[in-house]
Amino acid sequence: MKIGVADTLFSRGDMGSLAMQTLREQGCKEVIRVTVPGFKDLPVAAKKLLEEQGCDLVVALGMAGSAPIDETCAHEASLGLIAAQLLTNKHVLTVFVHEREAKNDAELAEIMRNRTVKHCVNAVKMLSDPEWLVKRAGTGERQGKENAEPVNLS
């Protein structure tokens, strides 16, 4: 299993290092990191990790500031990452944190930690134990904030 990590300079926390650490703790022996200036550079970085570096999956990390242009850039980057997935037929787990999600820096840091760690665990499980995810389907688990209450469909 070989997982790529693509992160940006703009993020106010080093989610890339946390991702690398978490992936290794989860048993991923091969992790390659690429850091790019901003959100809109992530799609090419992810595609290159998948195609040129032979990664099985990429975790793409970014943080949107509070300005409307930051939200627009995050949306554009998300569309690019979706295109990279479709072009390579491999997953890119998008781990974006938006500054507006938090009331203060401590809450922002907790969202960044929670979302990064949970997505990295999911990345490893997607490749090594997909049944682990199937068992959790519909349980309301989310990354970055508290889980949602599941509803009974029967």
C-alpha cells in the first residue's frame, strides 16, 4: 500500500505532517508527501502522485480562509480533485477545513486534527480492509465534528 499526501502552504496548521504520522501509525509503510502553494495546485499534485509516483490513494489537505475568494478556490480545487479521481480511477480523499467552521483557533486546530486523523484512518482501511467501512455505513460518523445521530431505516 502506497499513499500520497498533498498539502498546501496556506493551511494554518501542518496537517501534512499529522497525516504522514497517522498513516504510518495505521501501518502504511510507503507514504509520499508533496506540498504545493495553494488549493488550486492540489489536483495536479494528486494526479502526479497517483500516476507518476504509483500511489494507490491520495489524501489531499487544505484550509480555506474566511474570505469569499477562499471558499471559491476550495470549491474549484474540489472539482479538480474529483476530475483527478475520474481520470486515474483512484481515490483522492479531500480533507478541507474551512476557517468559518471554528469560533477560535483552538476549535480550528481540533477540527484540523480530527478531520486529518479520521480521513487517514479511512484511507488505510479503504485499501486494506474495505469491510471495516461497510460495517460503519449509515452510522453517522463524520470527520472534523461530532458524529451525527443515525436514523433507523427499517
